[in-house]
Amino acid sequence: MALTEARLNRATLARQLLLRRARIEPVEAVRRVVAVQAQEPASPYLALWNRIDRFDGAGLDEAFARRWIVTASVVRITLHAVAAEDHEAFYAAMVPYLRASRLHDRRFTSEGLTAAGADDLVRGLLELLAEPRSKAEVESFCGHPRMWWALRTFAPLLHAPTGPPWSFGARPAYVASNTPPGLDGGPRVDAGRATLVRRYLEGFGPASSADIGTFTMLRKPPVRQAIADLGVQIVRREGPGGVELFDVPDGALPPATTSAPPRLLGMWENVLLAYADRGRVVPDEYRALVIRRNGDVLPTVLVDGHVAGVWRAVDGAIEITAFHKLSAATWQQLTKEAAALGVFLAKRDVNVYHRYHHWWADIPAVQVRRVTTGSST
């Protein structure tokens, strides 16, 4: 029997720990959800606040400081937080793409820079980054801003924590990872791709080959090869319209009728971006409202497992804007969530994401409510 859109939605929510908050540590939560978007330093904290019962952020602070969770550009060309145990395989899977995306780019080649020159600098750069260094220090070492632009994408580097409130600040620091440079390709790349595809399916399956490509940015031949290499580690399922979906054998598949509580997700939340068909979580009519033309992905409100609005922190309150009319019972649940979020943010940054508020100028506000800590207005 083919899986319905509704059941696929619930599978995603279950695997992404969004059906109920779990009593687990941050490292296990990040491992379970595969990777957490981290362009904005607050986003990993908001992701785990939505997924971990009684999450206060201290455990994530420690995990970043001890490098149990690391932040790097290992998925797509986008900063993500991943469990340290996943970093080497993810890096190996992605490094040919990451390297080519920079060294063949006109912004690199037009400056007279070469791939050989970049490769020659990698080992020296990693020696320099045996301890955290600022952007200015590594740019000086690289000798050209575009050389650093390339190397920071494909060299095995991590973002080093720089302090509160969210472990990473506006001025980044960099440090070498324990992962060897991926300049040789070969079996390590193939094994890394198989691991990345399997881990993606654990966290986001069932999914199509197009979905896998969207999340990883791997092209069709590498995706097909990874699926073949995985063999019996994955199964095939039928999706809506007969589309072929891939999955891990023991992946959660809750009934379509499973209750899904409201959630207030942070910016660039991966459940919105992990599929070629984003309708699994984002209704088509709301996609352009929350995924903006320049790539910004706004903090969203999930109702019954689908985007139903956006939220922002403003004037000491959490303001929720609904794209359609919500029931009184839903507002009651959202008020409780928003009040708890307000308590969490009060200890970190009450103005989180404030520089993105300009996007609200064209948001259709069918219903708007502001929730302060413990009350609504």
C-alpha cells in the first residue's frame, strides 16, 4: 500500500523528534535529527528546545565547547551542527562537491588563483588552526580573500565557539578538525556518501532520490551509487502517485492520524528544507512567505505538522502571526509554547532574529497574538 502525504508528514515529525519532546542529551538529539542548521547561532538552540524535554541550553553549550557537537559546512554549502562522530563521513561525502564548487567558480579563477595553489595551502592552514584563529588571521595566512573563501568551504575546518549567548558570535573563529583533508577521493568518498545517505534516511525518510539530492546536493549518479552500496541496509517503499521512496528498515512510520502538537521552529529549520517536495511540511501557498527570495527561512509556526504562520520576538513578547484562522484550542497550545519560549529566550537573547523583522512587512496577518511570559495579549 502506498504511503500517503499525511503519513509521510508524521514520519518526518517522529524522526525529527517533533511529535513529542524526548528526554535525551543534546548529542543524541543532534545525532537523531542528523544535522541542525546553524547559520544563525541561535538556531541549534531553538531546534533542540523544540525537541528535548526541559532543555535549558547548558548541555549544548558544553557539547560545543567539548566538540561533542561540531559546526561546519558539511551539508550542502551551509553551516550545520552535527554530532562529532558523523563529521568525518559527512565531510568525505561532500568534499568533492564542496571543493569543485569553489575552485571552479569564476570568483576564484578570475583572481588568478589555482586549484593546485589551494591544495598546497591546506596542510599549512590546518597546522595554523591547531588552535582557534580569527578570520583576519587565516585570511592573512592565505594571502588572498578569495583563497580563504575557497579553503573555508572544503578544508576540514570547524567553527570554534566564541562565547555566549549562543556559543558562536558574529565574529567567527576557526579551528582544524581531526578529519584528514579530502583531496584524494576514492573509497573514502564512496563510504562517506553511503553513510550520509543512510543517516539522511534515518532522520528524514522515507524519501525519494530527488529528496536525497536536495538535502545533500549530491548529483544523481552519486546518489544512485550510494543507494546501491547500501544494499539491504535500505528498503524501497511506494509513495504518493507511485513515486519510489527509500528508507531504513526500522524507520518510524506512525499512523497518519497521530496527533502533532504545535511547535515554534527556529530559522532555517531543516524539516522545511530537507525535501525536493517541500509540501511535506510547507503548504504550497505559504512557501514564498517563509522561504524568502534571498534564501532566508523565517521562524515558523507548525500546526498539525504543517507551517501555519511565523513568529518573532518583539517588545519582550513572542508574536505569532497565523496565515489562516486557528481554533481556540490551537491558540491555547500555542500560547503555552510561546510563553515557555519566552522564558528560554529571556536567559539568552530576548531579541533573537531581530534583524530579520523587515520580512514581516508583507506577511498576511490573518490572526496575530503576542504572548508574554505566562500570559497572552
